[in-house]
Amino acid sequence: MVLNRFARTSLSFLLVIALFFSLALSASAADEAAASGLDIRLKAGSGSMTVNGKAVAVQAPFQQSGTTYVPLSVITKGFGASLQLKDNKIITLKYMTHTVVLTIGSKTAWIDGKKATLAAAPVVVKGVTMVPIRVVEAFGGKVAVVAATKEIRITSATGSAAGTGGAGGIDTDAGKSRIGDSYFQWSMNYPTGLAQNFQSDNGDYLSFQDVKKEFYLSVGAEEAEEPMDAAEQLDYLKDNVLYDETVLDSKPVKRSGLTFQRVVAKSSETGFYYDYRGIQANGRFYTLSFGKKAKSVDELNASSSILDSFEVKFDASNKALKDLTKVKDGLVAFANDDYGLELKLPPDWVEDSDGDSSAYYYNETSDLSFYVYSAPSGDTAAAWSEKYTDKFKKFFAETSRTGPESSDIVWNGVPAKQVHYSYLTDTGWSEEYDIFAVRGSYKYMISLSFDKKDKAKGDEALQLVLDNMKVDFSQVERTIGELPDPIDSEKLEEVVAKKSKKYGYSVSIPKYWVGGEKDFEKESVTYSGVGLSFLIAVNPDTKLDLYPDLVQKQYTSSGVMELTDKKEIAVGAAKGFEMSFKIVAAKEGDGGLVKLYLLENGGNVYLVQWMVQNPNATEFNLKQLDDVMNSFKFTES
């Protein structure tokens, strides 16, 4: 639900120390992983993980904007992957036959030579590199959330390099001489001696490997409606060449009446030679990659003829052609065994892990969350849904929302409440449908949100949820333990007193706010709520004199903020200034309000500040923010 997604913490980034922790790699980890398989268990908020039962200290995983982040050490310590750093931001991870290249702050990644887009960019938190959890799937890991405990479990079969949904040999398909994908419209000769070791959620990328790890083959199909000339296609293809590879040849080749762009490259680190080919057709750009551990280009050419058989068509009447597609009748099937959950969605949707929800799916403009909670005695779908709608009204101004509108529906054979509303954020209007149902000892919530400008696709997803989402309620009863919904015990007005002994102050914070930096013995603390943030920062051993004018100049010089009020204040015996600013709205949903205190006490300068976005500048939020500011007091050091 939108309220779950908005209460996120702002993160401060620090790269210098990041790789220090990640490089603390046990030299035996890779051998152990390959020999015995992997079973890694960790939990959001916990500073410990287990690798095959052995405890390992790590930076605690966290969730942000629908993505679960785990420390890079899950890959280095857990899988035993080697790590290299370039330019203080490019991280190369290698494990068995897999190579993954990540860049701090960028969603673009390279997985076994294939350009990919991550759900979120890797970040650095408190000196530790954190990556989206789905990165581990590039190394053959399988991610699941243990429903009863919310524990994240990463497994990998013994010696396996298998990826999601499609690992396994294809050599057993007697009578098949070609493989292909009927949805993405391609086919090629059967790669004898190779086994499929990875396939993406929708099948737009898959790869193959031999047992000895001496050969590598991959096929990718990316959407590319806008026509590209030969030079543009070549540039697109070259994006697949990794930084450790030297281009040896670059010229087009003609095969079966088609012109492919071709790049031959050699890896300086693995000894592999690669034949990359690319062609635009069917509204897509197809990228082929064949790699061989070789001593020369001639050795590569002697084996890469399988690429010559590639065609941008799929002949469904050919009985010797094996269809590897995951797309059936225009939909991809997803499943979650813990809940007996089955769901079909369009091919642009992918599955991810979100610690807030039991199952989570998304595409570029939409996301879908599925929640299971224990049902208190006497709870009903109507009463439960009202708790969420009441909360929604508290956090979104009337001018920045429509609804909520409730209606009675049937979901999965169970009477349910459907709530529909829209809300404004700094990225524009979003529309959301929430479904609430109670059945037996558990209650179920489905939350679908999408950009309003993409309403047609959002409505399509809603209909699919209503028509084909299936949950095995008996499986839930067998598998799930006690899972209370936080909203059942949540008291939004409840506060918790915080105190800094080192800097001599106290403040009362709403309990539901999420802490980012929350060690009050450090120089700064940050908290966030729905569309708001709160900050206390201390600059030791300094004077207030220059700060008011300096802060005013910094805040207003760009024209983004305007000073609306400035006055002298006192907090106890401490003197200072209160300043208020308006954040100028460049478009609908932009803009907001800022209020701050600048105070001097005991030789330190204190900045106490809140910010709220315009759509969330409700009476409830503004009162809480002012209450927090007014609660700030200086204490005895």
C-alpha cells in the first residue's frame, strides 16, 4: 500500500570504506559453496546471517521503495565470489562461470555480458555496499521469504549455476534439433552439449553452459521499436562488451539473408574469446553471445557457427523446434509455494522480494503486493479496510487525493472489500486498488498501484488479479504462524522520548516514523514519515554567528526555496533563530514546506528541521511536525 512505501528512510552515502567490508572474504567460501550447495538465511533489520548454518556478521538488510537491499558480503562471503573495484564505483563480482558488473548509484548492470536493469541502484550505507537482493540470482541463487518468520532464504543447488525459472539440461529432448521462443520470435540450432543455466522471469534473456565451463551461449531480446541504423545497432551491441574485454574485430556479417552486427572480443581475465552478434527485428533488438575458452580467434570461429543458425522467426509447425517460452497466451505464470499462490501477469512484470509484503511484483509503472496477516477474533474486511482508508486521509491533503471509494467484490471465492483511490506525489498522479479479505485465521490484502497515465495497463493488471489470482487457503493455514498486521496495534499519536547524553538534548518522536540515522549519540539523526522528513544535526565547537545568513543563502540561492519567515527564538536558555521556507513547485505534486531552528548551546550549533511535501501537508502531519519541534529541549550534559 502507498502508506507502506512512503514511510522510508533517507540514506547517506559513503563509498570510501564500502569495499573494505566487502573484501573481507573467506578464501574457502567459493569452494564450500560449490561443493555443498548454499543455504543462506538473513532477515531485514538483523546484523547476522547464516551460511549453511554458520553465523556471519553483516550489515542489516533493509527495504526501500519496494526493494530489499542486502550487503554485498552476502555474495562475497556467502557465495565466495571474488570482487574487484574500478574507479571507486565499478564493482565486478565473479563466481564460477558468472560475472556481474555493478555500479554504485546506477540501475544498469552487466550479467554474464548481458546488459540488465536492476530494480534499484546499489547504494552505500554506513560504509557498506548494499545491493538489490535479486542480484544473487545472477549467481544461481534462489530467493524466497519464509512466510512464518519473514526470514529471507537464499539457496543454490550443489555446484549449480542455475538461475530462476528454467535451469536444467535440454539435451534430453529427443528429436529436437532447434530451440527458440515463440513469444520473442527467434530460433536457432540446438546447442548440443550445453545446458540451460539461466532464464529471466519473462524469458527475454537465457544462457547456456557446458559441464566443464569452457563454452557459453546467451540470447537476449530487448524492446526496440525505434529503428536504428547500422552504426546505432553496432553501438548498442558494443554495450555488451565488458571493461576487461578487448575488441579484436568489429564488422557486420550476413547469414540467412540477414545482416548482423558483429563484435569479437577477448577477456583479459578469463581467457575467453567472445563472438557478439546483434540485429533489430520484430520491434526488438536481439543480442547473441558465444564464448569459448580458447587461444585464438580461429579457435572461437571454429565453434561459433551455432550463431549462424539464428533466425528472427519461430516456426510453430516445426516439430523439431523446442519452444522455451515462458509466455503463454500473452501472460507469464508466477507462483509462491508458501501461500499456494498462483498469478498470471503480462510479460513486462517481474517478481521481486519486498520485506513489507509476502509476495511482490512490479513493472516500470506499476507494482503489486500481496500480504497475509493473522486475523484477530471478529475482524471483518470492512473494519480492516477502514483502518487503512482513515490512515490514508490523515496523510494526503484533500487537494492531492480522490476517494477512497469502497465496494463489495468476490476475490478468490471469498467476499472482499475493494478500495479505490488516487493520490499525488512528486512524480505525478498514481491510482491504487486495495483488496481486503478475511478467511479463517488469516486475512489477505492485495495492493495494486500504477501511474495514472498508464491506466489501461493498470486496469488490465487489476482484472488479472480478480480473474486468475489463486490462493490455497489450506496451505496458508498449514504454513503460516502468527503474523500480526502492524495497523491493528498502531497508534499514530503515540510518541517515544529520545535523548542525547553527548549533545545534551531530548526530543519526542512519533513511534511510527522510520529512523534512518537514529543513533542520538552521533552528530546527526534522521527520521521520515509519509511525505515528510525530520533532522537534527549538531556542529560541535562552533558559534552561531554566521549560520543564519549562510543557511538562508544556501537554501534560497538556487530559487528552489523561498524564505517566508525568520525570527529570533529561545529554547530554554539557548538563543537562536526560527526560519520557514516554501519549496517552489515546478509542476503539480512538487513543492513543500520547511521549518528549522538554528540554536547555540554549550559551544555547539544545533539544526533542528522538518520538511513536508505539498501533497502530504495535512493538518495531521503539520501538527505532528510542530509538536516534535516544540518537544526539542536541552538537558544537562
